[in-house]
Amino acid sequence: MKKLYLALFVLLSTITFAQKDSVKHEVLDKAEVSGYYNIHFWVPEISTDPKQIEAVAQSLVNQYCSGSPGCNGVYFWKTRDAYQKLMFKRNELTIDKYDYNKDKWLKAEDRWKKANWKYVCENLYADFTGVNTINELSFFPYYDDDYRKYGGKKKRPEIRSTRIFPVSSVEISTDPVSQQKPKGSATGVLVVTLTIAIGLVWWVIRNQNKKSKSEAQDNQHPIAPPVQTQTKDIKEWKFGMLGGTIWIENGMLSYKSFPLGATYPLSAVQGVQYNTSLGVAEYIVLASGGKNEKVSIRKSDQSKQTIQEINDYIANWKRSQQSPIAATSSTNQIADEIQKLANLRDSGILTEAEFQEQKQKLLSR
């Protein structure tokens, strides 16, 4: 009966919660970098008014950044397409794609900016830097000299930035947030939550009846306790027949691609290097005292993404082995560097574009 009362309580709570307003949004990307999240949001009904942007940002930062591990950078996009165009520039218009020929690379980037930069700048409504005590929300951060060079005419609002702080629960009674709620969303959420809650009540009652029958049978025929099994801590990445396999098990990294292969303590591994040239790709496991063998793999975005995933796993593992003092020191150092950059920007030494570029480099360490 206690479980039934609990299920009824959950039902009433979900009905109350479903009636609250919410900001219509979609998470385009959420990645953990240096122990914190970087998040890109699509908020289609966001306003150009800084006060309304601040209210929407506060609501989403509360929802996604108030707990652990918190957020480094949060971006609020008016359109998905603008975000996808910027990601294409960052991932595809890199100098290695042009055989490290700087002139070709700069020409390609200039062509891309002539076609896309104005559109991208006008659809990034704000970004939030939440490292330690910075907590700065910048409005239309890409409205700078570069934006005007490629045809931009709009100006940043007089209030260019403000500070917001993520909290676990906050009541925002201003109109901007309620204006972001899509028509009919509360009704849809209410129907879904009611369906889930009613299903939960039915499930509790059904299992309570099954438990009563099972206990009655067990009293007549006692059952031996189940055998406990243990699972190994193992992570594995496969590159097909050409590239073999890399796996991490109990603090050891191994790779095997016939006839090559080796095993190293994870603490001795600096990372996995990804190289491309003339239509082929390869990876090299960089480790103290390692063989530095080159393993050929298929050249593709998936291979590059897999290598990055391995390096992220190694970095997270090493951070988990650090003392809390060392981890805090690293975070404080990044926060200090960003604050120095902000001071240089405010004094006119750095442009907004230069500040944003250097800030992203720090956040992606």
C-alpha cells in the first residue's frame, strides 16, 4: 500500500509540474570539455530584446547548469541552420584540409564568410560563459568589425552583457519567459505526464499483486539466492579490418591491428594522434616509452570523431585520478585567463571576435 500511495503522490506532483510554463528549446549539442559542459541551444521563439534573452537564458542555465559539473559555454541560436553552418566552418574549413597551404585555406574561409558570416552572426543571440565566477551573458557577441566587413548592418544593443548565476530552482515571473512558451505546449505536456503517471500507478498495483502471489509460492518452495556476477571495466573502439581495435580495460590501454599491437598503462598515454595525407589516414598511440607505430585506418569524419572520443575518455580518466586541489587549480587558471581577455576587450585592445576566439581556445582545453 505504501507504494500505491507513493505512486498517487507522483501522479499529483507531475500534474502540477506539467502546468508550469516552459521555454521551447532543443539541445543541438552537449559535450563535456575539461570537466564542464558546452551546450548549444536552438530557441526558435527567442526575442531580440536583451531583457527577454536574459530571462530565457536564465531559465535554461538553471535547468542545465545548476548541478554538477556545470557549464563552460552556453550558446543560444535562433535557427538550427546558422549553428550547422558555424560547425561546418569549425570542422571542415581547417588548414589540414588544404594540405596546410595557408593561402588556399584563407581564400576558402573568405568565400565561406562572404556567403554565411552575416547570417551566422545575426542568429547567435547570446552566449554564456559560466566558468567559476565569470557568469557573463553576452548579447549578439559576433556583431563586430568582421561582421560589418561581410555585409552586417545591425548594431549590438546598448546593454552588451550582463551576469547571471545558475541556481537549482528559481521563480521567473516576468513576461519574457511566458512569451517563449509555444501555444498548446502545456496541454501536450500534461497529456504525456498524465499518461506516464497513470501507467506508473497501474504498474505498482500489478507488481504488488505479483509479489503477493510470489511470496505465497516461496513459502511453499524456497528459492536459492541468485549467483552474483562481476563485470569488467572495459571500453572498446573498432576501426574495421584495416585499423583493428583500441580498448581500455582496468587502467590499461591496448591496441591491435595485425601485425602491430601493444599495451600501456593509461597513466603513461598522452593520447592518440590522428594524421591524414593524400587521401589516407592513420593513428599513433603516443605513450611514454611507446613504439609510436602508425596504424592505417579509413579516412572519414567518423574515424576522426572516434579518435577524439578516445582522447576525451583518456583525459577524463586522468582528471578522475587527480586530487581535488589540482582539478580546482586548473579551473581557476582558465577562469583567470578569460577574465584577463575580457579586460583587454573592454579596454579596446582586443576586438570582440578576437576575444571570442581566444575564449573558445581556453574553454576547449
